[in-house]
Amino acid sequence: MSTDTWIALYPEQERNRTLARRIPAGPKAPRPEPEKINQSNDPSPRMDGRSWLMLIVLSVLWGGSFFFTEIALVDLPPFTLVLGRVAIAAMILWWVVLLRHIDIPRDPKIWLSFLVMGALNNLIPFSLIVWSQTHIASGLAAILNATTPLFTLIIAHLATKNEKLTRRKVIGVLTGFVGVMIVIGLPDGMVNGIEPGAITSKSAGVFALAPFAPLAVLIAAISYGCAGVFGRRFKNTPPILTAAGQTSASSLMLLPICMMIDTPWNLPFPKTETILAVLGIAAFSTALAYILYFQLLNRAGASNLLLVTFLIPVSAILLGVLFLGETLALRQIAGMAVIGLGLAVIDGRLIGRKGNPRKSPA
């Protein structure tokens, strides 16, 4: 096609081409600056001051559950207590959800997610830890439970893109775990109050499972780690709604277990202090605690959230000193210092300031 024919057929296109040739080229757009790379090569969420405060408050709420549990277990068997804890917490949370006019989801997928979260975060770990404490000392169970951040680091590394393992995290978590061992001490592996010679032939079948009790606590710790990573999918769901859904699901799953094992209809009516203890553990150590749990999970990620496992023994000991007149041993003070060092290593800011000093102005 000749040039004259093109102009005759497409005058508008030719006019635009002519104008484009006449317009002088403008200055070249500056190249975008390269994105600043995190010097620590750690893309995972960081803990700011508010996140650390929330973590401490959460450890106090969960550490305080030891007080309520100690009172309530006088009248209630373990599974009845656990069911009362999550069921009353669910009722409190749904009441607040209705008061705040939060839309209740109708998608079956999110309710299935609540069911999985309830199993991973309540049903499996609660049941395994309660059973294990009938065979091993509570101190040993607490130490084994403190492996939760270790498993969470591995699970988050495998299952997420922004919570990868780093040398700093591993060193910090191992340091915190050593601190927990120092705080609690090295307890006897046998459950308190049961002598090995006291095991009769009638109970031999039950105690034949005792060697698996430490493994049960480790499986519970893995379940907590999976729950922390799985709970990331609720980032766009209000924390109070997620807490209500999770506790409701775990209540439904715990109900048949409680009915079969504890037969609560045969129990005497609990005393007033037992009822108050159950209400306390439900309202503060469960309902309020899980609202903080999901808020902190959204802010700081699963790896940072489950550092609370290191702080729970510290909170429980300090609450005992403040309210029960217990004494604080030198070993416990040293262990708390080691835990603090581990958390500082995980936080990384103090180390970063020492390792990356600011350059003086020219």
C-alpha cells in the first residue's frame, strides 16, 4: 500500500503520527529506587512495643489459669473442667458478638475452619496434656510444652513464605527453652503422689501407657504450632468472632468425651469457689485470652505469638509470689533472665543496633 493511499484511508492515524514526531521527547523517567532489603534477611513479621505488651498480658492470662485450675480441680474432673471452660467462654464471646452487631458468617468453609482450629488449638492439646499429667509431673509437662516455639518455627518455615527459619530465631528459641528448664528445674518424671511400687496389677494396664505420656505433650506442642500457622487464614475475620467460633467447635467436640469419661451427672454440685474459678478461667484465661491470641497472630505471626509459652511459667511464678506469698528462688530469677535474653535475641533490635551502628555525618 502506497503512502498516499494510506493517508487517504486513515487520515486520523496519519495526523496522530505526525503530531507524535513533532512533540519533543521529554526527560527520561527516573529509574525506581531499589527496594531496601532487610539487613537481617528476615522477612517475618516483627514484634513492636504493642505486640510485646499484648504477649505479656496473654502470658499473665494463661499463667493465671493455674490458679483457677487448682481451685476447680478439687470438685471437677479434668474433662468436665475443660468443657466448662470453653463452653462458658463461647457463650460470653457470642454475647459480645451480638452486642457489637458483628455479622455471623454463613459460608460453610469458615465454619469448617473453626472446627479444625478448635481441634488443633483446644481439643487435641487439652486432652493430651490432661491425660499426660496423670502419668508425669506437671513440671516435666511444662518443660515439654515449652517446645511449642521450636515446632512452630519448623512448621511456619515449611508452610509459610514470610516466617522462615533464621539463625537468630533458632538461637533465641533455644535460649528461651533453656531458661524455662532453669525456672522449672528438672522434675521427677513420675507423677506427683504416685510411687512406682504402688502400681498394682489392676492398674498395670493403665500405667503401661505411661512411657507415652511425654510423647503426648510433644504432640500437643506440635498441635499448638499447627494451630498458630493454620490460624493465619482468619486474618480478615474479627478476632472475637474467630475466638467464638473456635471455642464453640471445641465445646461440641469435647462434649461426648466428657460424657463418656467423666459422667458429670454423677458429680456432686460444686462449691461456690469452684464455680467462681470456672467462670474466671472461662472469662479471662479463655475468652479474653483468645481475643488477644488472634489479634497478636495477625500482628506478629505464629512464630512470635507462641513465644508466650516461655512467659507462662514466669507469669505463674510471679503471680504466686504476689498473691499467694510464695518465695522466689535464685534459680528462678536466673531462669527468667535467660528467658529474657532469648526473647531479646529473637526480637533482634538490640543486636541490630550493636551490629549496625549509625554512620557519622560527613
